[in-house]
Amino acid sequence: MSFMDLLRRSEKLVYWNRCRLHRNDPEFRRMVLEGYQNPDFIEMHTYGEEYKGQTVYLIEERGAGVGFFAEFGVVLIELYYAYERGFTPYVRWGENYLYYEPDGIEGEKNAFLYFFQPVSRVSGVEHARHVVHTQESHYVQVKAQFGAVSYDVSDEYIDAMALMVKKYIHYNAHTQEYLEREYRELLGDGKVLGVHFRGTDFRKGYNNHPIPVQIEQEIEKVQELLDGAGYDKIFLATDEQAAVERFREAFGDRVCVYEDTFRDNGTDESIAFSEADRARHHYCLAREVLRDQYTLTRCDGLVCGYSNVTFIARVMRRAWFGGEWEDFVLIDNGLYHNDNAFSQSANSRKRKKR
């Protein structure tokens, strides 16, 4: 085998030889130095002849063990990236999605479509003419554009994500009917104060995650509003059964919860990673937290701390109602700043290996 044959067969040798040949070419150097992980350098893939004249932007699940609204929030960010560039988005959540059901739901294998309508008329990319895959750098660029580096985000960022909801996000028919029916049967008429209490693994103190709100902090704020704002009911969304019991101890039968929601009983583990023998458990977990967010969004007031559930409720509130709640109390205890990264946790690693 000649040296040239060997060179052509070795990817590394080809790369180093091109670097040698083009080392004085400023455009080549720029591509090597700036193109890697640069969100403004777009790699186009061709799989067939469908959707000519469009650039399809493929949004897939992160597969990093993130919860429902963390994943959904990433979709909104990537929709914004596509929207700014005139790409046609297509969302596909597959087997690495935390709430994926191997047998599908009603015959649907794309987990995004368990709950939502397609974000465009694209139904797949297997034969698409021009496809751009999402990259981590795209997500990072949009977050940096709005200075959204943690849970404490600007009004401009919330407005931008609300625009994505209005443009792209619509529940499918059976989810819409389910959410409206559940809300109506639980709360009916009257003025409702929404409360979100996030417990379980928030106590693990992950870097850049909120320092947990104490339950007594929320009870105090709720009592202040009940004393003067005319609320008839309290809707409590929480991942802990102990929180339900404490709120009912404080406020009695004014506290309304979805009784069939799967909640933790003292393990301090996120229910998103739970296992149970009920049918379609992972799908049910997703639908239950979606129901909580939907209900919080429709309440007349909200008391909460930072979380992805309440962030998306704020986004949805702007998209659906044009602003915040009549009463909005956000308890801010600050963020953890340490070396305890969620990405290195057992749950995150487990999902990545799946």
C-alpha cells in the first residue's frame, strides 16, 4: 500500500495533512478555530428530496435525565433559534426522553406528540433535503443573548419564550380535553390562589439550582393573601405528600389538590425518576406535572419559589393572558454555588446510558 493510499484511509492523517497544506489560508484557520461548536456555523445534512426549499431544524430530547419542564424549556429555546434563522422546526422526543413509553401512546412513538400538536407540517426528517441538527451551542447562544444563566431571568426572556408558545405550542385534542376537564372538576368557579411547593431532590443542593423554599415561608405568604385578597380556594401543586398534609393542617378544606398525582413519601428523590407498577407510569408522571402547570397558569394568583414548573407557568401566563397573575409572590432564597453538578448525579448519568 502506497503512502497516499494510507493517507486517504486515515481520517486523522487526512486532517493533519490538510492543516499542513492550508495552514496559511486565513479562511481555513478561521473554520478550524471558530467553527467548532460555534452556533453561527451551520452543518447541513441531506437525507433525501422531501421539503425542498426549507431548512428543517431537528429538535430532539437532551437525554440527560431532565424533568418535563426543563426539557420543554430547552425546546422553547431551540424553537427561538430556529425562528430567528427562518428554519422550519421539527420536534422529536425519542427513547432517551425521561417520560418515554416503549409501546407509545395511542400508537404514537414521538413522545412530544403525546401532548402537543406538531410545531410545523414536517412529519419526519428521514428523507428531508436540508436538515440542521440542534447543538448545545445553539441553546447556549440563546440563553446568553438574554442573560438567562440561571432560574432568575429577565422579562425580555420570558416574553421571547411566550412568543414561541403562541407561535408553535398547542395541546393535542385529547390533552386539551383532559386538562380542561380536570381543572373544571377540581376548582369550578371562584377565586383561586395557586401555590407551588417544590421539595424532594431540590434539597440535594445542585449547583445553580434554587435554595429550597421552606414550607412555612409559603404558608405565611398564603395567609397574607387570604386575609385580604378574597380567595375562595387554594390549589396546591407539589411533589411531596407531606406538603399536602401541612397545607391542609394550616388551611383545611380550602386546599385543593389532584388526588391521583404521584407524590414522594419522604425519600427526597425526584418523582421524575420513580418507578411504579401502574400502567404507563412515565407518561402519567408527565401528564400530571403538565396538569399542575396548566392549573397554576389559570389560577388568579400564585405563590411559589423558583422551579421549571413555575417558570413555564409564567411563560404560559404571558402567552395566554398577556401578563402576570393578579397576585404574584415569588420567594427567592438565592441559588447554590458549588461543585455539586446535576450532570454528575446518578440520575443524570443513568439516563445518558439508557
